Amino acid sequence: MSTATYSTDRPPNVSGASLEPQAAVARHPLDTCADDVIKVLRDDGSLDPAHDPKLAPSEVIALYRAMVRVRQLDERLVALQRQGRIGFHIGSLGEEAAVLGSVSATRPQDWVFPCYREFGAALWRGLPLQRYIDNMFGNANDTVKGRQMPDHYTYREGHFGSVSSPIGTQITQAVGFAWAAKLRRDELATLVYFGDGATSSSDFHSALNFAGVFKVPVVFFCRNNGWAISVPTERQTSSNTFACKGVAYGVPAVRVDGNDLFAVVKVARDAIARAARGEGATLIEAMTYRLSGHSTSDDPKAYRPDAWLDPWRRLDPIERLRRHLERTQGWTEAQDREIEVAVDAEVKACIAVSEKVAPPSLDSMFEDVYAEPPWHLVEQREQLKAGPRPKGHGGR
Amino acid sequence: MPQMNMVQAINDALRHEMRRDSRVVVLGEDVGKVGGVFRVTQGLFDEFGDDRVIDTPLSENGIVGAAIGMALYGLVPIPEIQFADFIYPAYDQIVSELAKYRYRSGGEYPSKLVIRTPVGGGIRGGHYHSQSPEAQFIHVPGLKVVCPSNPADAKGLLLSSIRDPDPVLFFEPKRIYRAAKGDVPDGDYTVPLGQAKVVRPGWHVTLVVWGAMLYEALDAANQAAAQGIECEVIDLRTLWPLDIDTVIESVKRTGRFIVVHEAPKSCGLGAELVALVNEKAFLHLEAPPLRITGFDTPFPYTLENEYLPLSHRILPAILEMARY
Ligand SMILES: Cc1ncc(C[n+]2csc(CCOP(=O)(O)OP(=O)(O)O)c2C)c(N)n1
Ligand SMILES: [Mg+2]
């Protein structure tokens, strides 16, 4: 009565290095050299013309800036958590090209249904940094009123949904949203993010099935970052890839090197164009790697030796894009420094503001439970306000 | 007797039972190599291997549905749901299947498992890492619900839960996972299900509480004692079926009843307790029973200490009731 043996105790299967038996690892995200993975950006910084999305030089620089900004924010927010100034952060270290490449393919009329690791996408669609940082502090200015953990924001104005912790729930909702737009004859696509772990949720399967049956204009964007907290991808599926799951549901799918900005932009644009032509859904598997712990609550050393990250550090999406900029636009360290200084200044300024803002009011706790508070919430609100205050009011 | 925290005591119970009974398997998200996000299953993977300590795909209904099947075959599965807040994908399997298997098959297919899951607030977890959903399971006939407040009870109640013939939801108050420490008996140690514990004897007010809020109730009771009011504090331990005799016996002596819980007030276990006290001890009551609970809102992030029924809210209730 033995199940297949399972161990995370093996070195990563590195692109270019000798491969372990394919059957066991073909779907591993490190396997970005597999034939069916769309790649554009070559190691030397040049682009393969076959799938080149032909970004203008200014577009490339804007995306590079956005990726660097997201990474700098990640570093700063982790530091704030370590200092006890915010309670939590969940970042996208190593996944910047996947997040920004995909969201940059969206058009103004399109919508995004996020997982929890795509604050870069929200910022790209215009979320003011101050508003994001207010959410990180859960203060009175936080538009979700300090009710959710940090990194659980919303941004309706930017056509960006509401972050929720339960895994997978946004996938079916995105299908319904996109489907409604189709029923109303509105020409827009809906991009939904989720992780490799989420493909095991029932929501993922229901979502693909509905999207296939009703030809829904949705783009499923799976960030295959190799891990669901401590659980590696081979424990999520015994399929060779996550993309191949689309076949069963009649949803065309594609695998892309998620650390290659150009390749991600290309497949995401194609998927949105398909949706716009009325051809229905696409499943994108972006092969990337979570270079950080799952969140600030996680210590990855408990399940992943640091050396496993080395090959992925060499595939760092920002470094790769920088090589391209160097080659094509003579990018300099001085230009990097300029970005760094500018981002540092804006982030510091936002933090300084957010940190001084008071916690949300006691009244706010009882708002939005219903459109109008019923008698029992009014009664409880008044009891709370009339009662004594606890220690540590407003969070530690 | 070794000193342990809750995490260590639960780990000790699992290890003990897995050594004793080869049918016991543990399964869930991150429970294997890393030993769970709270490290409750730490070391079990190394000792028992991946046939018995199983990292599963990310699917709660998969975990519980498969565990039910394993149990029907004759194993004793102990699934872990990473946070009680994420149990809902498995709710159908628990409510429609697990709870009704024995009944709907005329006793032919008892399906027995213990679902372990961390509950409660106090770790800055916001909506989805803080909830206390006991009432949603108590309301389902066929399920037993347990919530320990200290390491020895955690071990003893978990071993009893595993050996009990009925399915058990085993709620672990994560706020005190590491904060609650105490002596834990070595080896085989059980605490019977269905028995509450009088943690602090008293004669003016009966306080019924469980899990992490026990310590808040004790804190409030000690402060009240400084003002001459002696509370009897009862740790319910098994939330359902609960130890009605201990509760009613106490209320008949004190005539005053307060129940404290983190979950929202309306239709919580406190509501059921108040109803039972009214039914069984009405003529002994000196004051209307009180519920000191979480509010009827989702669990907030920044204001969590305002939401929780901490001692600063329990003490005034005690004083007011004593003066009534
Ligand atoms: C329904 C549900 N179960 C469990 C969790 C706890 N949890 C949070 S994130 C996570 C792993 C998610 O992995 P993946 O989908 O690959 O996304 P990633 O974090 O890697 O981006 C788990 C198990 C949850 N949030 N929701
Ligand atoms: Mg992942």
C-alpha cells in the first residue's frame, strides 16, 4: 500500500542543465527550456522575432520601471513588517514580469480579478501608491477600512477586483463577470490571476468548464511559481503541465516563460485579442518562481534550501530585461540609480503619511455589513462605543 | 511531566496515536515536510513517512472527501484544514456526508474522522484567518465539536476524539498555540469528551467559556474578586454535546450566568447556552443571562482587540450582573 514516493529533497531541474527524468518533472516550473514554452527574450538580451510583441522602446522602459518599483516596494514592505510597523506582506519577488507583462496587455475597458500577489497589476492600472500603502497600514484612510489584512485592497475605478484570501474563489467570479459582459454585448475581456495551487480548487475546474461551454471572454492567468506555501507543483497535479488542463475543458492553453516580459506580453495580448474576437477563453501558464517566502509569515528555509534559488536568480526577470535595455538602449547604472532614488522617495513619503493616520473609527466596523445597519448592529455599535477601550487600540 | 505548549502537546498526541495505531493517517496542506504552517505536525513526516503524513493538493473538499473514503475503508484519517476560515470548500462533505453517514446508512457505514483546524482571532489575521465557526458545525446533527484551552487538555481531548466513534471537529485556538504552556502527562493520556472543567470555583456568577477566551475570563474573574465578587469559571472543553449538568449545577448555585465567545453573538453557541439555562434553571436566575461575544460583523483586522470579548469587556458585565 505504497503511494508514489514524494520528496522535495532534490535539486531543481535547471534550464540548460542536465534534466532529471522528464516524467517526474516535465511540468516543473524550472523546466522553462521545454519546447512548448513560448520565449522571446534571449540570454544575450536580444529578442526572438517569432513571438516578439514589438513593444516601443518607451513601453519597455515603462514596464522596467514598474517592475523595479514593485520589487523595491516588496523590499521596503518586508522591512516594515520585520520592524513591526505593518502586520503582513505578501509580495511578488521574482514574478514581476509575469504580473506586469500580463496586466500591461489589458486595455482600459478590460477588468482584472486578482489573487493576492498582484499589487503590481493594481498599481499599473492606476492604483495610487498612497492608497496601497494605506491598505498596508489598515488605517482610517484605507478604502477597505482596515478590515482585511494588508495586501487585500480593491480598486474599482481601475477595473480591479477585491482581493480575498480563500484560494480560487475569484476564478469562477471572473468567468461570470466576463460572461455578463458578453451577454450585454460589451467588448471587454477579464483577466484573472491565480497560482499553481489554485488549480487544485474546485473553483478552477468549474471556471474552466463554464468558460469553455459558454465561450466566455476571460483570460486565465496561472502564475506557476513552483510552490503553494511549502507544497511543490508535483503535489498539485500529475499532469505534465498546468496548461494541458485547458484541453479537457475545451479552453485553448499556452505555456510561457513567466520571467520573460516580452513573451508574457505577447501571450496575454493574443489571449485578449481572442476574447475580443468572440473566440472565448484562454488559459495561460506562466512559468516563474517565488523567490521569497510565501509571505512574511513563512520561513522557506524549512522546506527549500537557499541553493535551489540560484538558477532562478540567474533567470531573474528584472536582470534579463535590463540586459535587453543595455543592449538596445544603452541602459546605464546611472539610469537605474535614478529610478531607485525616485521610487525610494515616493515610497518613503507615502509611508510617512500612512503611518500617521489614525486607525479606522469604531463606527466603521459596523458599516457595510448590510447596506443599512439593522437594529442589532446599531445596538452593538452603541454598546461598543459606550464600553471601555482595550489595550492596544488601533493595532499594535 | 514535561512542560509543553499547545503545539507540542497536539503533536505529542498525534505521534502517540500514530505509533499505537497504524491506521492513523494525517493529511492536509503543508502538513508534511514543513510540519504545517503552525508546525503542529512537525517531525511526523520524518517518523511515519509520506504514506501516513500526506501533503495534499490545495483542495479542502478533496481532503475531507478523500478522508471520508479512507475512513469508510477502515483507516483513521486526521485531516488538517490550515485555517478554519478555509473549511467551507469542504462544508458540503462535512454537512451532507460526514455528519449523516451513520444515520443514512442505518448504522452500516459509520464514517469517523477528526478534522483538526486552528480557530479564533488575536493574530492579526483579518476576516479569513480569525473566525470561530463552531456554531455552524454544532447546528449539524451528528458532529461533535471540541476546543481545548491548554496543552494537557489538547492532548487528552485529541486522543479521546480520535478514539471516539463519531466524527469530531477539533478546533485549536491559534492565539494560544504557543502562549499556553503547562505540564502534559507522558504516554497515553485521555480527557473524556463531554466533560467541562471548573477552572475557578466561585459562588456569585457563573462564567462559561472555552479556548483562548478562558484566559480573558480568568483575568476578569480575578479583577472581580478584588472587588469581592467570586466567579465560577467553567471551561466547556467539549462544545457539543456539552456538559449540561456542570453548567446547570453551577447556575443553580450562583443564579447568574455569563457566556463568553469570540464568534458573532447571534445564533452562536452562547445563544444555545442561554436557552438551555432558561429551560433548566429559570427559577434559580437572579439576573438575565448575558452573552459577551464578538460582534455580528465580519472579523476586522485593525480593530481586532475591539472586536474580541477580552477581559475589559467581561469585567463590567460581571460587575453589572453581580449588582443586578
Ligand atoms: C481555500 C484555501 N485554502 C488554504 C488557504 C491557505 N493558503 C494561502 S495561500 C496558499 C497557497 C497558494 O498557492 P498558489 O495557489 O500556488 O499561489 P501562490 O501563493 O504560490 O501565489 C494556501 C494553501 C487559503 N488561503 N484558501
Ligand atoms: Mg504557487
